[in-house]
Amino acid sequence: MLKTFLCLRIKEVEVKKDTEDINKPKKFMTFKEKRKTLSRMQRKWKKAEEKLERELREAEASESTEKKLKLHTETLNIVFVTYFRILKKAQRSPLLPAVLEGLAK
């Protein structure tokens, strides 16, 4: 079991791309088409809505990064507690080389 701790890659963090952007290609309207279809107030509302959506995506991305950091911190803490418990309780154990290797890593 201690050998599995050595395989943990806690330093690596992958940010999941937004599936919405990948799956659906956006259609771009020309300036004239936008002007014809939307009134001035509608354009203002749409612009404000797009800004809010962009801010929401940024907030969600930072929130997920914080969750990952918290999870990695907890995992690392548990691993170190396990290592030090083995060092403290079983000093002549066959687990000692794996524990020392894990602490060195």
C-alpha cells in the first residue's frame, strides 16, 4: 500500500476545459446583422449578460482550482501522517524502506 503513495502526482494539476466551448461552434453575425436584429436596449442587455457569463466562468474556474488545491493538501497531509505514524510505531518494520523513500520524494 505504501508503494501506491509513491505514484501519487500531487504536483500535476489539469484544468478541465469548458465542454460548452468545445462542442458547439459559435456563429458570428456581422455588425449589420446584429444591428438589424437587436434594438439598442437589447444590445446593452446582451452585452451585460455576456459580461456576467464571462465573470461567472472565471469564478467557477478559480473555485475548482481552490477545490483541487484543498484536496491535494488533504491528501498530502494524510500521506505524511501515515508515514510518520509508521516511523514512530514500527522502527524495525519491513515497511521502513518504503516510508523513507516516500519521505525523500
